[in-house]
Amino acid sequence: MADRAAPHPYTALARATVERYLSREPVPGSGLEIDPRKDLWRDARACFVSIKTLSGDLRGCIGTILPVRPSLDAEIIENAISSSTRDPRFPPMRLGEVRGVTFSVDVLSRPEEVRDRASLDPAKWGVIVSKGMRRGVLLPDLDGIDTVGDQLEIAARKAGISSLDGVRIERFSVDRYAE
């Protein structure tokens, strides 16, 4: 039987954070507790932490489109807690659920404005759709989202935007790390 590959430090940090948080133990103070390579953690980067059941159903997904914390590890820690306990679409996770889920961490590039929808590709680019104070975000390369139109409509619907007329569109790429 082949050994399962060791998880990437980003997903290992997300899992350790959620396990400790739900156990009411101190969460990791930094990513250095998971991996000592400082270059993995030092940059301020936006990220999303997604949690899925073993059957592939979404269980939580929360993130930031611009960094709000001083380092990527701090961003992962906060987003892992939020994804597991504060995603309004789901009840807060319980400790017993953690063994039955997988974690992924998407590290985002800085968003850039889109002037031509032809420059979008839902397999490569995530989108941010904004109108007034409303903003919807959709990560790239999601199952069942194969067209730019579908991607933009879903992002707009998430924000409560009823029409794509007059929306501002931004795109971003991700580096995805999954268990």
C-alpha cells in the first residue's frame, strides 16, 4: 500500500487550526509550528479556506480577496476558523466532523480590473463582480462552472446583483493547495 503524501503546510495549518479551535485548545500561533520555512508564511496574501466532505460537498468556504492580516499564516488561521464556524450557509462544525472533511487553501493574486470579458476563463481566473456596495466572489476551476457567463451570473447572484449591466469585474488567479 502506498503512503499518502504529506499534506502541504498550508492545508496542514488549516486542519490543525480547526482541530484545535473546535477542541478549545490554543490554535497555532504561526505557520512556523507546522513548517519552519519562513518564506512560506511571511508575505501578506489573501486566501480562501474551503472545507468539503469526503463525498465532495461543500461544508464551508471563507476567505479574503485582499490580505487583511500581516502574513499568510495569520490569514489562513483566521479563514480556517471562519470557514469551519462562521460560513452563514452551514451550521458551525463540530469536532467529530473534522475526520470526515478535506481542506484546501487557495492563495490569491492581486485582483485586476477586466475591461474585456474575452480575457476571462473560469478554469483559470476567479472573478469579483461589484455594483455599488454589493460584491460577489467566485473562485476559479469549480466543478460545473464551465462558461464565463455562468461564472459571472453566479458571482453576481451571491452578491444580490440582479443584472450584469453596469457591473465592475475583476479577476484573480489562485495557487490551490488541497489535501
